[in-house]
Amino acid sequence: MAQEIAVNIPQTLDPVYSNMIQIAYKNDEFTFVFLHQIPGINQAKAKAIVSITPQHAKTLLNVFSKTMADFESKFGKIEPSQQGKQGESITTIKGYS
């Protein structure tokens, strides 16, 4: 059963833009490091780090899949970028494990 909750977003909370993500996991959490990379430069800046339980990660996957399907039914299928067609890129972040 869906439950409505009031969400309080502080006025001081600034949105961030991310064009890359690093995902790490261990037995009790998934950690998402949202990054911003400027095209043509071999560096990225971490903009936010979010850790969640594996159960929440599974829920996020399900909600994201449904949301993507809804988006594509409204706006059309999203085609993979050229980079995505060539294979997954691997990003190593120094100083984070």
C-alpha cells in the first residue's frame, strides 16, 4: 500500500548536475558517487555521494525501470550513445573504495 509522506527540501539545498556515476557495493550497502566530467578533460569532480541498503537499491532499480518505460512511452525510445555502443567505460576514482 502506497503511503504519502511530506517531503521537506531545505531552501539551502542546491541541485547538482551529474553526467557520470560510479557505483560500489559491499554486503550491506550500495554507494553511488555522482560525478561531473567536463568533455575532453580526463578528470571528474564528485558532486554527491549517496549510500543505500541493498533492499533500497533493488527498489530504486524497479522504480527507475518503470519510470524509464513511462518516459520512453511519452517521449520516444532513448538510443544508447556511441560510447555505450562500443562497450562500457570504466572509471577509477582514486581515494575512494
